[in-house]
Amino acid sequence: MSIQPVDAVLLGAGMRGFCTFGGYAKSFPNNLRFVGVAEPDPVRRKRFVEEHSIPAQNAFSSWEELLERPQTAEILINATMDLDHFPSTMKALDAGYHILLEKPMATDACSCVQLMRKVEETGKIVQLCHSLRYNPFFVRLKKILESPDVGDVVSIMHNENIAYWHYAHSFVRGNWSNEERSSPGLLSKSCHDIDILYWLAQKLPARVSSFGSQMHFTSDNAGEDIPQRCTDGCPIESSCPYSAIRMYLGDNIDWPINTISSDLSYEGRLQALREGPYGRCVYRCDNTIVDHQITTFEYDDGMTTGFNMHGHSHDNVRTLRISCSQATIRGFLEKRELEVNYYDDGRQEIIHTGGPDDLHGGGDTLMIHDFIDLVRRGRPDQVIASAKQSCESHLIVFAAERSRKTNRMFHIPTFIKQVNQDLEKSEKK
């Protein structure tokens, strides 16, 4: 007997919605079938409708419009922008959907707790897209850390090195450049990483300190003769590493170039640079996101972890060094390689983790596989990145941001207690 696909509706048909989730449905048609979509951009909406043969009456210009209609599928995949995650997911839970929700779950601490409670109240299957938990690299690393051969974990140092061009595209010129329009950088870019540290440690930190700033991408670093746009005759455009002309007007039209316009002809891309956000000088944007941040955690048992995020790398790589009582572990995510050095006999073990080839090293594909399996079996208790766990890792992020902005160390259990009290007070008003 053939397995029937699970029907789904999609909120947000941008690159993540179209490529990751839409691409999964095309690759695994027996698992997932899209029957509805909400997307404000008419070109993207039309593209998704045609790609998945969605009836015209099931295509909407907003998530509000889709969720005003009776439930049309078993699951909803939420790939909207950060500020829409909380209200759209709350509404979708009321409508009866199981939900695969892009991170972050919300952009403030109280809303995260409120959403977690709503999930528990409805009993629906809600999986956060913490795809690194599914990545074979981190799955294997977690098993190594649970082995007695390496001893106790003493310290973890995790680095997210964001390539200079990626940072300029997404966090200076792009959708996640301004906190008021999206969320803090530690949340929008790195809640993946804070979550994976929480998952590896299997416990909440006790204390957090964080430091970081918007140091480089500011108007102070642009001379008076530098215009607003790279297309306005900038005198240093040809030598600037952040030249929008060089980045977006070459032969490549894959990501991230394909995000700047629906018209990917040379003329269409040039017009986007002259009129849209991606043609702006990186030193003359309205960005407010930090371009580097370092966060340290201490646990009640004395273990420490550190996370370093910055947008000044020559390439996109995540690297780790874990000091244990009986071994040192080094990890290179993009190489899918773990190196374990044992103290007792000096042995070195090199492990190649492998996995499917997608944006998150196989994590996306395996995550969607698992979510659909949980829906088919009706097992909300087996969600790997549950609303409760994700809420806790998000609250760690918010505590770290509070530390950075106030230049204070925060006791995380006390911070979480205060968030719950603040929510209760707001609900009584």
C-alpha cells in the first residue's frame, strides 16, 4: 500500500519557503504535498502556486487571510518574517494545525513563554526549525560527549564565523539588519547555535555575560565622498570588498543574488541595486545589528561554554573545541569532520560524519522527515526541538542580550523567573 503525502499550507514563499520546504515536497512527493500558500509578493506567490499546482482559491496575499479560512491541511509550515512568527503561530494553533515553525519562535521573551504554553494547551505537534539538532555532525558529537571515554565536559568553545559578504547581504543591507524590523542578531542568526550548546550540555546555564557591538558597519567608516549607493559613482567601488555591483551583477544568479529581485536579468538586478536595499553602501544603511558578539556561560557544576559570532570571516564556517577530562574534541562543521584526541594513550580519531547535502548539512531534510513522521504517528511527546526546549534556549538568548545591553552578568534562572512573572502581570491587566 502506497503512503499518502501529508497535506500542508505554507506561510511565506521566500527563499526558505520556496527552496527548503518547497524543494523537499518536490523531492519527496510521497511525504509532503502543498495545498495552500500565503505570500505577500505576487511574483513569489505565483511561482509557488505554479510549482506545486495549488488551486487559485488557496493562494493568499497574507497569513491573516489564509488563517481566516477553515483549516485546509493537517500541517502548516511557518516561514514568515521574524516579527510574524508569534502572532501567526498562535492563530494557526487556534485553527488546529500541527506546525513546523522557523526560528525564532518569537522576538521577545514573554511571547516565547506564551507560545510554549499555547502549544502545551492545544497538544498540537509544534517543531521548531532547530535543524542543527538533526545535523549528523552534531548528532555524532552528542553521542561522543555522552561516552565515558571522553570523561566530563569541562569547557566548550563554539565559533560561528559569518563570511563578510554573507553578513553584508543579510545583516547590513538585508531583512535581518535592523532589530525593529526583525530581532537581535544573536536571536535571528545565532539562536541555532545557542540552542545547540543547550542541547549538547543538556542543562541550563546558571550565569551569562555577553559583549558585542556594531563596530564596523557604521557611517563613521565612510568618507564624505562616498555616496549612498554603489551605483552612484562611488570612487572606491572597484576595490571595495562590499561592492554591490561586483556581488550582484556577475554571472551567478543563485543564492544570495536571487533574493534581491524577482527579475534576475542583468537589467532587473541593476534596477534592484539602484532602487532597493541591496544597492546601498554598507556604511550608509539603517542597520542596528551587532557585527560581532561573544557570549560566555557558567553552569552550576563549574562547566563553562563560550560562543563567538562575527561577520568578518573569509568564509562561512562553524568550528568547535571541547575540552573534556579525558579527551579534547575539535569540530569543523562545514568539513563534516570531528577530531577526538585521547589523553590516556595519545590516540587521535578522525570521524567524517557525512549526511545529506542541504543548507544545514543534512539537518533540514532530516528535520522535515522527522516532523512528518511525528504527525503521521501523532507523537507530540517525541518532538526533538519542542516548544518547551526551544523556549528555554530562546530565553538564554534573551538573557545574553540583556547582559550585552546593560553590561551586567545575569543569573539565568532568576531571569526566567522574572519573565514568567512579567507575563503573568501582563495577562492580569
